[in-house]
Amino acid sequence: MQQNASFFDEMFQPGEDEPREPYRNYKAWINQENPAHLKRKASEAETFFRRTGITFNVYGEDEATERLIPFDIVPRIISAREWSRLSRGIEQRVRAINAFLHDIYHRQEILRAGRVPARLIAENEAFLPQMIGVSPPGGVYTHVVGVDLVRTGADEFYVLEDNARTPSGVSYMLENRETMLQMFPELFSANKVVPVGSYPQNLRRSLAASTPGKHDGKPVIAVLTPGIHNSAYFEHSFLADQMGTELVEGHDLKLVDGRIAMRTVRGYKPIDVLYRRVDDDFLDPLNFNPDSVLGVPGIMDVYRAGNITLANAPGTGIADDKAIYSYMPDIVEFYTGEKALLQNVPTWRCSEADSLAYVQEHLSELVVKEVHGSGGYGMLVGPAASKKELSSFAKKLAKDPANYIAQPTLALSTVPILTQKGLAPRHVDLRPFVLVSPENIKITPGGLTRVALKQGSLVVNSSQGGGTKDTWVLEE
Amino acid sequence: MLGKTAGGLFWMFRYLERSENTARLLEAGFRMSLTRSAVGEDEWRSIVSAAGVRSQFEERHNSYATRNVIDFLLRDPANPSSVKSSIEAARINARMVRIALTREVWEATNESWMTLTKLLADPIRERDLPAVLGTIRQQSALVRGALHGTMLRNDIYDFARIGTFLERGDSTARILDVKYYVLLPSISFVGSSLDNVQWETILRSVSAHRSYRWLNGGEITPKGIANFLILDRRMPRSLAFCAAKLADNLGYLEGDYQTRLPCHDLAEHLRDRLRNNTIDMIMEDGLHEFVQGYIRDNLAIGNEIERNYRFTG
């Protein structure tokens, strides 16, 4: 396999035949596999995904367009030691995020202490005044969090961003594993891979534990989806199915006797916990965007009255805002009293004059992102951009600097994928999924590995041509 | 169960049934066009009418030429009952109610959709039609097999069956409605080759030409055919069969939910009306009026089910 010495490859070590430790068994296996057979397996995987309908819709294209996220059959393997270090850092960060959210919507101690500038909150669109003074049932704000990590060296991991609103991708994590188990059962007897399949049951338990006060032990849970045209619809129906809950849309729900109830064939049935995969803005036309048809009129009032749990709570976006991101090390320290275990990527806030000047001067070296953007849309990867792209982006930046942050172009680690010509390194990131209940924090071992399939590309988003891999955490 | 889910199941299976019925009508018409020297446009017109899409057809085409009808019934998106439109709508509903379906049923539906979308991407030539119709038949058999083999016999299954029999009864009644005049006693000169072809077409369009012979020997009479399609409870596409199944499945829901609703009265009434009738009485009172009454009542039951089980807001 050709190597690029400037990037850390997770399987191969430069100049050595032996792969890195966690990949030893796998490497021995793949060496004795027939390449033609492997390629056939790869195309089998695609057929499997298409028949199962594991597809996503791409915004801006024909509504009928359903695409597959390409799946690569080479797993990404993490050792027990690496994972235990990572998971401690993730847990610490997620605790801090929940403490921060509680504080921000109550006493705002962190602002009083001057650790985060008050205007950053007050002027932030992700801050929801409707949540001031509201305490969510069980005290949990972010029931589900996705923490996006990148790696640059053997022991160097960075948090690229936090996803505290409605992180998606967990269904791919589960289906990827299912696919691998079906295609290569022998790999799982040769390697002790920690299972991930209990995620839906854990999610269900975690949601049930967050039910509002009085319940009989079996709270009614439902998943709220924007509908079949949403890009993540497959995941919504997958999770509802696996948890054994109903999958509802806004028009199935109505305010009945002070509670949110779903229309069943036998009348309206009240819901205790709503795992909503609809953004804050569309949740309640009476309280937020009045044109929304995806939400339920009055649901915010029921929520404030403590008669339903919304997962995640409204207003959590203030914690994963890219402008807040640069303060995360301070936030972790402020609430946990410990140094942050996971590093942040150095970040220039373009709202600050000095930083803006630096960013403008070094645009071709940096990655510049919109503060509220997601999915890889509207971002600039300096080193990969043409002159024309750079100059048009410079104009956008000058017009509204506060809307952007910039980061150095990280040397993302690579993991091999199977190409027509054999194994070849491609850049990856990792999204572990974290479940928060009033009792505990559970991190699914591994998570979703996204991989940039284009040679040299650093953008792993599925909307931009990225694929996924099964992610293994090995047992001790 | 959510009202929306019940509605999704009901419509998913109506559309699946419809795609099959449309293909079957086309098959009957096509066969007649092969066995008769000159197929009048009248015959194709009656096929299109039986599919319930005559006005849509006439908006699109000036003549009932064979290739126009083939294209319209198989793949025209402007025809809501074309095989392509029906399987598309069935799959949209299936996606909506996916959590109520077994993996097998979902995958069979999804695969049917993928197969038929590809198959019907380009206009179908006459010489390829038999193979295409064969594939359509095979695909719906796969979905039906997955349904019967893997689904729990609970309310989910009941709503699926209710949609199936409502659609099927409607389809058979429309065929009778369009062709009733060939079954009238006044034209009963048995043995004329013209009428044999007409009757055969009717039987073929409900896939019953062989089973009719099994039951009636060689004796093909208009009254026999009318009796077979309307009152025979062994024949899975007859009005009596569909009405009885509809009432049965609604009855299971009544038991399951411990609630009797107006749709139960309507369905049992229709079932009993078919059960307590004879073909002579029907002929005497007017075959045409009887069939139209059935279509009207069947539709009313559908609307009542939709209301009673809260399919929409």
C-alpha cells in the first residue's frame, strides 16, 4: 500500500511490515483472502444495503432520489486502551455540556465568572429564551450526544465538534456491524470485538428513565420524525422499530387535556417521552417558527409545565455552537474542576479583530466554517480550494466575520479502504454516540467512522461523497 | 396503533392489489387482441374503463391503439392506477409504516419497487409484454408470500387484508360494470364465437377461466359467469368472497379492540346482501343496478373505515 508519511495511518506503520497492534489479526486474515473474492463481497454489501432500503435523501435533489452511503468493508479498529482513554474524555465532556446547559438557562454562573463572554450567549440564535428557568425532567438536557473526534497521531485525538441537538448516524453504526457479521463471521471469532447491538435497548432505557415525574414504570415513548422525505428518515424508523415505540409525525400529535397525545385507531393516547428528530425551530409553531407544519402547536407549553420529556431538550444547540466550541476547555474545567481530557482543535474566532486579520492572511492554509453550519455545507478547506473559491469566500467572510470560525487544516489520520487496486489510505473521523440518563452516561463502544472516499480528501460528510466503516473496539 | 399507520397499511395493500389488477386487465385485453383478427378500439376502451381511468386516458391519447393502452396502463405517471404509479404509492406507504412490517414484507415490497421501476423505465414493446406481465405477477406473489408467511395475525394484518379486499371487490365490480351487457340474458345465444371470446375475457381478467371450467365443466353461460363472479364464495375475487373477507377482518378488529363501529354494520350488511341473494333475483332486479350498488356501498365502507379508525386527523 502506498503511504503518505505526513499522515498517521491507523493500520500501517511507515517502513514496517507489521501492522499496528489492533490490526494484527485482521491483517493476517486479509493477507490470505483472495482479492477478487473481497471485491465481490464489497458489492454484495451494496446490494444488501439497497434491498434493506438503508438510504438517505439528498437535499436539493429530486425528492425521489435515495442514495446509499457507501460502505467500506475494511473495519476501523481501536484498542481497548485507546478506547478507555477516549471514553473517559467523552464522558467528562458530556457531563460538562449538561452542566453548562443547566447553568446557561438558570443562574449563568459561568458568564458572571467571565469565563464565557455574555454577548456570545445573548446574541446567539441557538440560545432559546423560552428555556430560561425550565428544568427538564431528570435534569437531562442532552439525552443523545455525538462527539466528533479526529486523530492526528498515535495518542493525539481532537474533538472536532459536539453534536448536542439531534445527532444522526447511529443506525449506520448498527447496520454496518450487522453487515460485517453476516459477511465475515470468521473475523468475529478471530477478534474479540465489543458488541454495539444493545444501543436501541439502552436508548429506550435511557429515555424511559428521563420520563416526567409520575409514571407506572412503563412510560409511553415515541419517535418524532419530519416524515419520509427527511434525509434521516431511515434512521428514525429504524430506531422506533428497534425500540418498539411508535414513529409519529407532527400531524399525529395534538394537545389533549394538557398533554401531548398521539392519534391511534382507538383515540388519543398521551406520550411521556418524545425522542424528537425535528429541529427546535420546527417543534412548535406557537412558540417558534409559525410556519412549521412538522411540529405540534403548544408542545413547548406542555414541556414547560413538566408534562412531557423532549429528547434532546430544546435549546441544547447553544452547547454545540461553533462559536462556543472554542470555550469548551474552559467550560469543562469550570464545571468539573478538572483539566479537559480531550483536546480542542485550536480555533480562531473571526468575530475578534486580531483573529480575523490572521484568518484573512492565512485563508489558504485554514479550514473555515460557518458558526451554525453542519453537514459540510458552506465550509472552506483552504489548501484544497482554487484561487477563485478563496477570493469568493474571502468576500463572504469580510461581510459577516462573526458568522465564521477558522481552524488549522488537521492532518487527519487514515485507515485503508478496499479499492479496485487493493488497500489504499483514506482520511477518517469518528462519531461516538453517548446516552445520558438521570442515572448514568453510557458510551457505545466505537461509534460511526466516516471516511472520505476520494483520495486526499479531508471531507468525510456523506452529503459530500463520504462513506462509512464498521468501527471495532477490541476487548482487553 | 397509530391511525396513520392503519391508513398506511390499508393503502399500501390497496395499491399492491391495484397494480396486480391493472396488469391482469391488460393481460386479458392483450390476449383478446391476439386471438381476434380485429380488436375494436371498443375492447381496449372497456379495459381502460374497467381500470377506472378512462377520462385520464382520453386526456392523454387520441386513440385506443394497443401501444397507447399498454403504455398508459403499465407506466404512465399520469395514470394513478398504472402499475408503476401503484407500486410507487405502495412503497411510499410501506416506508411510512415500515415499523409495522416484518423485514421480509418490507424487503419484498422494496425489491418489487426496484425491479418494476427498472423494468418499466422505458416503453414496453408488444413482444416483451408477456415477460413483463410475468415479472409483475411474480413480484406481487413475493410480497403476498412474505405477508402470509411472516406477519403476526393481529390488527396490522387485519388492516392490510381490509385494504386488499376492498380494492379487489371494487376491481371485480368494475369489470362487471363495464361488461354487464354481455352477460344479459337477452344476448344469450350460446355458442356464438364472439360471445365466447367476450366471456373468456371476463374470466381471464379475474384469472378465473380455469377455475370456472373446473367448477362448471364445459358449460359456459352468461348466467353461470355472473353467478361465479358475484356470488360464488369459493372464488377469491368474487364480490361475495371479498365482502365476506372484508366483514371477517373488520370483525377481528372489533374483537381485538372490543369496540363496534359504524363500519362493522355497513360491512355486515353488504356481506349479508350477497349471501342471501340468487343470481336470478339479481338478474331480475337488474344486473347493472346491482353492480353499481355494490361499488357505491364498498366505497362507503372504505370511507367509514377511514373515519372510524382515524386514518387522518
